[in-house]
Amino acid sequence: MVSIEKILKKRILVLDGAMGTMLQRYKFEEGDFRGSRFKDWPKPLQGNNDLLSLTQPEAIAEIHRKYLLAGADIIETNTFSSTSVAMADYGMESLVYEMNVAAARIAVAAAEEIGKATPDKPRFVAGSIGPTNKTASLSPDVNNPGYRAISFEELRAAYREQVTGLLDGGVHLLLVETVFDTLNAKAALMAISDAREGRTERVPVMISGTITDASGRTLSGQTAEAFLISVAHAPLLSVGFNCALGASQLTPYLQVLSDRSELSVSAHPNAGLPNAFGEYDQGPEEMAEQIREYLEKGLINIVGGCCGTTPEHITAITTLVQEYAPRETQILPEEIAVSTPSKTDRS
């Protein structure tokens, strides 16, 4: 048994970097996304990165291995959009459970493979739960502010299907990330509670919001403190921010979380801000130097990268965090034990 809380007391854990950035290097085309199984699918599939867990599993496994070898303690499953809500764009709602199970098993296998060489450095798999492409708090119709494209219960059902697949696939953690609408996140948290019913394991939950611009608010209008208060009722391992901003721009919002929360604090920022072409130019060393401010101020317990980051960025971050002690946190009432499941446990 390995308690992730105990590890977080001893050192800063490193999260992996961007999946999409790495997949771009493969230059997959429509046929690659389809594979033989979906060669006659009636809708275009290029760009459906989560589908690659079924059609290009070795590429996904290779990316996981690269991040693990770069020093990541936690890797995320390739399931950011693996809900029936997001998969409706491709007509693939019926494949959601399978996608999540497959992606989880690929990541767990990679973590076990690399972890054998470093028994003193446990590797964890976090099931990535994205925000979906719909919001429960805002209307997509400027002429009808009361309209909602999706309901809370629809989101809850969609997330429960995703979480069930992730848990059945053997993930060690669940990460509700890139939260731009806290009502969506609350649906995910309730779905996690639903999916846990009847299960003996209690997989720890991380949550990470996103500050969308210099206003310091989420898309649905919450400040960093309001976001924290909105999710504080849930039994969480960590709270943090990711995406949208670069490392230096994220600092003041992490300060808010660190000052006001007894939970572990996480951060996985972008590699700077995007350029005019939507690309990220910030190199590993520059990003690591900006993250150094988090460490000098004692703001974080978990750190990694989002858009534009690569294994090289994670290597630089891994090297950097070894120089610093983790942020001090309070011991939660019930410590959550996390163990890497054996093949028998997952069968």
C-alpha cells in the first residue's frame, strides 16, 4: 500500500505534459484515426484524439512512457473528451465506456512497466475528466440568456459513464480538470460519488480549474477564491489550476489557493501564451524558471504541464522540484491509500 498523501508530505509530485502536443508529432491523418475498425464510419474522425486509444494504442502508450521516463510521477489518461457529450460530435456516444477502459489500461500498463525499474518512485495514473464542450451555467444563445444546451443531470449521467470506465480500467486517481464552469465540475463530482457506490476502493480525486484571461476569473465568472469555496465540500486530494495561462500568469491565483486551502495545490500551466498561430514557443528551461517562483513561495504540491508542453518540459520541471520541499498541508481526516493494482485486481 502506498499512501499518496504521505508522498506529498515528503516531496513535490510531477504531473505529465500535454497529450495533444505530442500527438501532433505523429501527423496522423483521417485514415490513421479510423484504423480498420472505423474505416466506414459515416462522420469525419480526424481530430478525435481520444479515439486513438482504440485505433493507435501503441502511440498513446509511447507518449505515456516518454513522460514517465522524463520523470512524471502521475500520468493522465487520454480521455479528456471521452464523454457521450463530447463524442456526440462524432456519433460515437456508444463507445465512451470502451474508450475510457482502454485508455486507462494503456496508461496503467505503461506506469507498471516503467515503475518496475524505480520501485522507490511509485507511478500513478490519473483518469482525465475534461469539462465537455457544453456549459450548464451559460447560454450559447445571446438572444436567450435563460437557455441551456445541457442540463446538470445530463452531465451527471455522462460523467458517471466516463468515471465507471476509468475505474474499471484501473486508474489510481481521478482528475477533474480545465474547469471553466463549476456547475459542470459539480456534476462530475456527483458522478464520481455515484460511480463509487458498491465499490470498495476509494480513488482520490483531484480538481483543477482554469482562469481564462487577465480578469482572474473562470469562464462562468468565478474568482479563484470563489472556485475554491464552490468545490470545498467535496472530499478532494488536491485543488489547482491548469491551461489558459502560462506559468508566470498563474502565480497570483495559485497564491490564493495556497493561502486559503488545506488541500494539496496543483498546477499544470501552458508553455507560455500562444503566439499568433496558436502555437507555444516557451522552451523547457524558460518554463521551469517561471515555475521556480511557485516553489520559492511554497505554493504547490503537484506540478506539470498543459498545452505546448513535452517530455523535455517535464524533465526540466522534475530536475527543478528536487531542489525544494513541498508546500505544507494539513492532514485530512481520512487518509486515502492508493495502491497500484495487480493484473489480478484488474481482471
